Amino acid sequence: MKLSIYSALLLAACSGNSFDNSRKDEVGSDSGDTDEADADTDTDTDADTDADTDADTDADTDADTDADTDADTDADTDSDTDSDLCTNTYDPLEVSGYIRYYDVTMMGAAGTGQQEGWGTGWTTSGDEAYVMYDEVGTSTGGWSGSIYLGCDVGGDPGMYMMEWDITAEAGGSSLGALLGTPTAPRKYLPAEADLGAGTSWTYSYTTSASFSGLPITITVDGAYSELPMTTVTLYDGSTYDAYHILNTYYLDLGGFSQINGELEQWYVAGLGLVREINTNTDDGSDVMSRELTGYTGLTPR
């Protein structure tokens, strides 16, 4: 069950200087003209020097502080708030706070799931990405955690799975945390401009992980092919045109288990994933399926 959950997951889906302000001891005495002259000279020199130094220091400090503060504030604001991440109407990741609800079947067990938009974040390698919370729960197991999604990797337009950080369980027992980073991000949708062009592409990657204390290396090879647009009827009876795509894959779970499978998915513009069917083509069994049952924060079209 542990490795089965793993396959379903992989295929579904941060000393300053001190200033001495004490008064100096006076030099000279009141006896004699020479001494008086010395005293006057010392006093004038000290006064002029102190005044000039204070004035210059204050002016320079103020000017430098203002310039530095303005420059730093402008640069930091632009860098932190401006995002270069692209968008795709058929998976509106840029809409922070959305929720999609699903009925789920996994390895024959029924359950529920949901996906939530958590805005943007950073992968362990420092790349900016959209963060999607993904959760599946059935009577025999499931998972929950964050999936990091990016776009236009290596100059190739499209939407990519960059990394995942989830916790899984089976039979009521926790299987521990999994942080997976593939050797090559997996493209799961083409660029929006390429939708409907009959596009296809292949992918191949490995990822090393410790899962429930067991180190394994996962190898995945596959190919995506675009299918004709189709009409889907949602849970509330509404109908929409859907982008239809097929992922044919081979998965090797560190030599413990291998599977040939097909992942068929339907995406609706403005809404995202509305249906998927993941099948083990070796024996025809169900790996996992999801069907949309509700949503908030999204506007399908």
C-alpha cells in the first residue's frame, strides 16, 4: 500500500562606529598675553573645527542615509512583489485562495480530496513557484502537502511540476514525510498558446527520497499527447469545453515495484482540473481517479 500511494502521488499529481561626545580639557592659562592668545586661538580653532565637522557630518550622514534608504526600499519592493511566473487559463494557479473539492477512488477505496491555491513560494533550490496544497484521504490511506509548480523551464513554454513536500499514511499509520525534487521538472501542460495544436512531448526524471525511513530512487519516463477538446458535465449539471490530455508512463519505485500506466485528465478554463483517471495498464486496475464536486474562488468559462 505504501508504494501504491507513492505512485498515485507522483503521477496525479530565507560593530557600528561609536561617537565620543565628551568635553575636552582646556589648554593654557590666564597669565600672560601669549597664553591668552594661545587660549583664544585654541578656543576659536576648536569651535570652528567642531562646528564644521558637526555640520559636515550631519549633512553627509543625512544625505547618505536618505539616498541609501530610498534605493534599498525601491529595489527590495520591486524584487519581492514582482513575479515573472507565467499563467495558463486551464490551471489558474495565480488565483490565490481557491479551493477545488473532489470525490476520490484510490486502489478501490473511496474517499475525498481537495486542492488549494497558496500563492507563490520558493523551492529548496531557490526557484519561485506557485504553491498548491493537495490532499487525498480514503479508508485505506492518502496524503497531504504542498506541490510546487513553475513554468517555462529552460526556455520551453508550459507548466511544470518542480517539487513536492507531502506527508502520507496507509492503514491508519503515518508513512512519514516526503520531499521530492525530480532531476528534471515534469511538464504537465503546454503553453496556453499551444493548446489545441495537437502538441505532444516526452519526459524522463529520477528522484531520491527517504519514505517511511526507506531510501528509494524513483525513475519515471513518459509521454504526453493532446486529445481533442471535449465537453464535460460537472456535478451541478453545467457543461464546459475541456482540454483533454493523456499521459502514458512507466514508473519504477526503486526496484520494489514497477507500473505501466495511463493518466487521463480534463481541464476547464478558469477552473483547472475537473477529472482524472489513472489506470495501471499492466492489469487494468484503478490507481486513482478524481471527480470535481465543488469549488470556491474560481470562475469557469
